[in-house]
Amino acid sequence: MKLFGKAKKAPPPSESIEKLRKTVEMLEKREAYLEKRIEQEVSVARANSTTNKKKAMMALRRKKLMESQIDKLSGARLNLETQMMYLEGATVDKATFDAMRGAASALQGIQKDISVDQVDRAMDDIQESFDVQRELGDALSQGFSSDLYDEDELENELRELEMETSSATALAMPSVPSTALPASATATATPTKTAKQLQEERELAELESSFSMAF
């Protein structure tokens, strides 16, 4: 039960960690100071161990007292360092938790605008677009219909062109020379005479011979 109003608000973790760190540094400095004092008391006890035992004993008592103080300071420092370590760990854990919670909230906010049905519909629309585009590509790649012309008619026209080309080639050939060919060429070119032609030539030769004898 709180008797004096509301409890004080807890300080920020960073402030508490900084305060712990400074306290640990103060305890370390106190320990270093007492260790030096102990060395001095040991020197005093050693120097008076034979000449002034009472002074030497007082130095040893102060040494023991300071050693007990160092033990207490070491225990307190260990506790503070332990608290600081746990507080730092808790701070890291909280930062991690806050980051994860923020990410979860952001993800939920995004998912409010996107549902599984919406994704399925979007994928169906995309697939339909792909199908339409594929059909368009197939249609554009097809050749024109052959109904625009008759294959038989084209073949007849081609034959007429071939005949015209042959006639033009024949007219363009050089004519037969008009000069007489050499005897060897004539003999070679003269075809073999038939038996009837040979008989007619002999009869004509006999008539010419008889005419020449009469005159």
C-alpha cells in the first residue's frame, strides 16, 4: 500500500544503464585507492616490525580493515555489473520485440488491402492476358488466304510466259551466213545420193556424150 502518493515513474533504461556504469567506475577507483593504501600500510609495518611493534600492528590492522572494504566493494561492483548486464539485455530484448511487433502491424496493414481471392483473380487476369496475346501472335504469324488467286490460272500464265521467252530467244539467234562454204565443208554437208538420182545422172551423161559426137 502506497502511503505517499503515486510511485515514481521508472527512468528510461538508457539512463539507468549510464548511472550503473558511472557507479561501477567509482567503485573501481575506490578499490584502486585502497589497494595503494594497503601497500603503504604494509611498508609501514615492515619498516617498524623490529623497532616499533605497536606502530607496525596498527598498520596491519588498518590493512585488514581496508582489505575488508575492498571485498565489500568488489561484491557491490559485481552486483552492479550484473544488474547492468541484465538491464542491457532487457533493453535489447525490448527493442527486438518492438521491431517485431511493428513489422507484424505493418504486415497486417498490407494484408488488409490484399486477400487470397484478390491474388487469385489477379493471376487469372494475367493468365488470360497471356492467352490473348499468344492468340494475337499466332494470328499475325499466319499467311494470307489462297482464295485471292487461282493456282491453275497462274500456271497457265506461267506457260505463256515461257513460250514468249522461247520465241524471243529464237528470233535473237544469228542468221545462216550467205557465203559459200569451202569444198570440204560442202562435201561434208552434202547428204548421200539415192540410187534413182545416180541413174538419172548416168543417163544425162550419156546424152551429153552422144550430142558431142554428133557435132
